[in-house]
Amino acid sequence: MHAFPSRLGAALRGRCPSCGGASVFSGFLDLHPACPACGADFRDADSGDGPAFFVMFLVAILVTPPVILVQVWLEPPAWVQMLIWAPVVLGLSVAFLRPFKSTLFALQWRYRAEEARWDDRGQGS
Ligand SMILES: [Zn+2]
């Protein structure tokens, strides 16, 4: 197993959380069912909407202050603001999605996180 920084680095680069030898992605955001290098099973880990949630908040935090500053200092029309910031928001979101997805996936895979389930005997426990 890798030490923490290299494991985090592998996750940020979209590499296998077990061996770091192959990409976890089979498409832009689709994951392989198993690691092509070491065969680690990826079927149980599913990050769902988690990456999009974190990317949405990070991009909002990064983009909102400059939008406000440009509006206060330059007072451009709304269409100019849209023209400037829509590509920035889109570009940052696309750029952050893969690293966030692979990192959340690696954390789920590592700690075997899964959805909560009701106990079959009812009433939860
Ligand atoms: Zn692997």
C-alpha cells in the first residue's frame, strides 16, 4: 500500500486506489468495473452525485467574489458578465469533476463506504 500523499496523488490523478497503476476511468466520468492493472473490484464504490456537489460549491466559492468585484468596479451590463463567467464556470466545473470523482471514489473504495440499509428485522438498529 502507498503512503498517504502518494495515495491522495493517485486519487487526484484518477489512478487505481489499490495499485496506482492504471486509470479508474473508462470514459470521461465512467469507471472501470475493476482495475485493469491489479484487478481490484470497483463495483461496490459509487460516488453518485457527491463529486458534482463538491465541484458546484467550490466553483461558486471561487467565482462569486470576482463576479461581485467586476460588477462593483466596472458595472458592466449583465450580458457581459454572462459572457465572461459562463465559460469560466463551465471550464472550472469540467476541470474539477474528474479529480473530485476519482478522489471520492478512492475514499469510498478504501473505507468501503456504502449506502445505509434497513435491518431486515425492521425498526433499524
Ligand atoms: Zn489497481
